[in-house]
Amino acid sequence: MPPERTNGLAVPQRPARNRRNPAQGARSGPPSPRDAGPQRIAKLLARAGIASRRDVERMIADGRVALNGEALTTPATLLESLTGVTVDGKPVRAPAATRLWRFYKPPSCLTAERDPKGRPTIYDRLPSGLPRVVPVGRLDFMTEGLLLLTNDGELKRQLELPSTGVVRRYRARAFGEVTQAQLEALSEGVEIEGVRYGSIDANLERRTGRNCWIELALTEGKNREVRRVLAFLGLQVSRLIRTSYGPFTIEDLEPGQVGEVQREELFQFRRTLA
């Protein structure tokens, strides 16, 4: 079956999947034994989708989190549940079942909730009907492609950690001269202006004149990593697309579209995470 083209990106056709209505529920399987017993308040609030652990810690420091009306002073507080916990005076609901969505982020929007400069964000592009979601990692303003969204702050943190080794794949259209040998040298990592970037698997896909398409796979995902590494090689990136994050891809998604990961697929994937 010939590949279809998504906004100029060729992707192989596969049977349609992940086309659930975003408002439909999807459970992630039985809870992990790690989630049994008392847990830190920061972890519980992240699991409930309030914010990341780091943000929850800041909220506690600011006196915004209380237990039975008394402001908490440490994120190390251990609790069995969120009963009696409030944030900004509002009760916190028990965590919903973990869900994960694939979102094709269009270019020219921020991976942020709001922008002081008034630029559009992903939340301006998301379809209606989704519950409160947070992005897994970030794509910069002009980068497009797969952005995972979840209602579970703990899953977000787990997927973002370099130690889990989740592979992110990209396609970059760039202007300039580069050899396959230069790209292969990136497998050893590279230091740019004092920042060390880990191993990158990069291959020259095709070249037209001085323009080329490059495929890259990496596990760290530092800020603007792909753009900075290719600029280090003397290339000017004109288009950057993230095609996959772990086993999840942008197949069958158009820019601005969302597809929910099916319950069993998410459950099996979580079992592979460290």
C-alpha cells in the first residue's frame, strides 16, 4: 500500500487505530504495587493531574495546598489519599484513570498554557471534549508533530525522564552541506557551548540540491536539541517534525488532531518503563 502524505510528511499506512472519542474513558490496567500505601503529597497531586511534582512543591511553598484547612509546609507529607486536601481552597478530586492522547501539534504555537505575548498555545488548538491534560515534554514554537498529552502528572514525569530511555524520533528539513559520516559521529554525543548532548542516531534520508531531509532518534530531548545540534554541523533547519515518542506515532493524525491511546496499549507500554 503506498504511503500517504500528512502535511508533506510521508508516513506508511496502517490500519486505523486510536480513534476513540477523546471524551471516552480509557483505563490503564490495575494499579502498580508501587502505588500502594502512604505516598508523598507531591506525588499524589501530580497523579491527580494538578501539576508536576516540581510545580506542586512550589505550590506548597507558596501556602496554596492545605490538609483539613491547615496549610502544608513540606512536599514530603505522606498520605493514604487526597481526602481533605485542598488547592487554593478547592477540594482535590481523587485521581481519574490514567489516560494518554497523541496530538499532532501544528507549527506556530507554544507548548504552554498561556503566553504573556499573546501568541497561540496548544490549548488554543486542542479540540473540545478533553479533560484537563498536561503535555509530556515540549516542542518549540515552530516545531510540529507528535506531542503526548496525559491527565496524569506522574506519568508525564516518568515519560520525560532521560533514565527511562524513551526514544523520540524526528525528521528535519535543513539547508546546507553535511555528510553521513558527520551525522554518524553524533552517536558519540557532542558538547555545544558547554552543554553536553547525548548519543543521537542520525541518518541522511535524501538530498535535493543543498536541501536535505535528516532522520534523528534520541532519548534526552533537551531544549531545542535537534536544532542546536544541526546548527553546530552548519545546517539551517527550515522544518522540524517529531514523528514518534516511544511506540506512539503521528500516523493517521492531521495537524491539530487528537487520538487517544487505547487502554491495553498504554498498560503494556507502562510495563516497559523503568
